[in-house]
Amino acid sequence: MGLFSFLTQELAMDLGTANTIIVYNDKIVVDQPSIVAIDQTTGELKAIGDKARAMHGKTHENIKTIRPLRDGVIADFNAAEQMIHGMIKMISPKRKLFSPSYRMVIGIPSGSTEVEIRAVRDSAEHADGREIYLVYEPMAAALGIGLDVLAPEGSMVVDIGGGTTEIAVIALGGVVCNRSVRIAGDGFTSDIQAYMRHQHNIKIGERTAEDIKINVGSALPDLENPPADFIVRGPNLMTALPIEVPVSYQEIAYCLDKSLSKVESAIFNVLEQTPPELYADIVQKGIFLTGGGALLRGLDRRLTEKVNIPFHVAEDPLHAVARGTGIALKDVERYPFLMR
């Protein structure tokens, strides 16, 4: 450690399509939606995270809300840079004499191309990242839920995020086989919007569809503790007059069925590629569900019935990847899967 080592700080980041989570000093210090509001005329950042989400779908022509990540990768480089910068500033908002540089560990989708990996690295460097390590999200999720990823035994993780579903079999500190499919939380939200349009003739925005998913989202049409119907208000597509529609969890289970079937196909695809010895370990331990999509009611039961292997929803699945990046940051030399 040199004389100016105090100017280098360490942070771990789960740069997600839906939420960005930052771990600093072993604590989750930032957990905000991955969205920014930018002034179109000046290019100035008007709001970030929760404040920008409150503006989403309600802005005038001078202000634009942007989600910089789509399908798990950076779609708008400039907005991503501003978002990362702004969220890092939230850690210590006080102005300092010297701006510190950061040693970072960032989670990325396992299906990322070289160009997509480069975009994440460049954005982090422009946000004062000095030493940057990248880790695949299912590996970080496995670390975050307490699995021994370096052990000579197989573990399988299904991480359903906002933009991608990451499925991986892990052993000896490496990914043995994996699949990244672009069907996840955002896809479920789009399914709900389309269903409400076709079935109920009502037009709803992304935020309302998200609220429906949180309140009555289900993977099964028969739940032991069903949630109450959710009331949706919006304009009738034909008349533009306001209408109220109660939405039940059975309807959402029906509208998400096609997308969930594609996730099931991807899980079967990974299991087919799994070596038999590791397959035996997975059957014994079960498969772990992480990410926001793991909170979908009845998802573990549906997958267990389809795949015939027990599925376990991780404790605090939303923060599994972030916690895993934080664990990796503490001892970067120990983990061979970190990419520099």
C-alpha cells in the first residue's frame, strides 16, 4: 500500500437492468432503480434512481428518462456513465478535497459478448474505477447465497434478473455449463402490458405493469395463500374514458406461462449439458433461485414439478449478486473466476 492508498476505495456493484446495488465496507449502501432523468437541451443529469423512476412516463419534452441497461447490457453508454457516477456519489455525498479512485468488482451477464464487457469496463473507468474486476452474475449469486464455489462439487443457480435469466452449473471455481436467456423481469412486465391491452382493453404503462407483477404476480394458477385482486386504473383503448379493472393472480399466471416455459426450456438445456457426476450433486442439493424473478409466487413449486429436482428460493434473492461481488472484492486473489 502506497502513500496515497487512502485515495483508493473498494466497492462492489451489481449493475442490473432493473436495479443497481452497491456494496461498500460490507454494507449495501445504494439500492436504486437503474434509471436516470436527463435534460434534453443541456444534457445535464436531473435525477437518478428512485427520483428518476418517479418521473418515468410523466415527463415533458425537455426531460427524458432513460434506462441505460437493456437485457442486462449497456444500451446507452453516456447515460450509464452518468448513472454509475451519480450512484457512487451517493456513498459519500460530501465534497472532498481529493476525489478517490475505486477498486471495483462488477457483476455481468454470463452471455455477455466482448463488446458488451468492454462497455461495462469503460463506463466503470470513466466513473473513477482504477482497478476493475468483472464476475459473471450466476457465479456472484452462488457466492452471495453462501455456496462453496471452489469445492469439487456441482451447484446450479438460476438468477432471474430484470433483463436476463442466468442459468449456470458451477464447480471448482468455474462455470461448467451455462445459458443466458433474455427473458426475465422486463419480459414479464411487457407480457402483463400486452395482456391488459388485449384482454381488458386498457392501456397501462411500465410502472403500473410492474406494480401488478409485484402485487399479484404468480407462476401458478393455484396458490395456498393467494393475494387479493389488484385494482388497475387507466384509459379504455376504444373510448379513452377511465376504467377500473380488478386483476387476479390466476390471470397473471396465465399471461406469464409462455415466458416461464422458455425459462424452463433453458434450464433443461443446461441440465442436458451437465456432466453426470455434477448432475448427481445437483439432484442431491437442489437448484437455487436468485434475483428479483425468484420472488414470483409459486415459481419454485412450478419448477420443482416440471424438472423433478427441488428448487430453493435463496434468502434475500434480490441482493444475492451484490453480496457475492462484495465477498469476491474482499479476497480477489482467492477467486480465479474474476476477470480483469
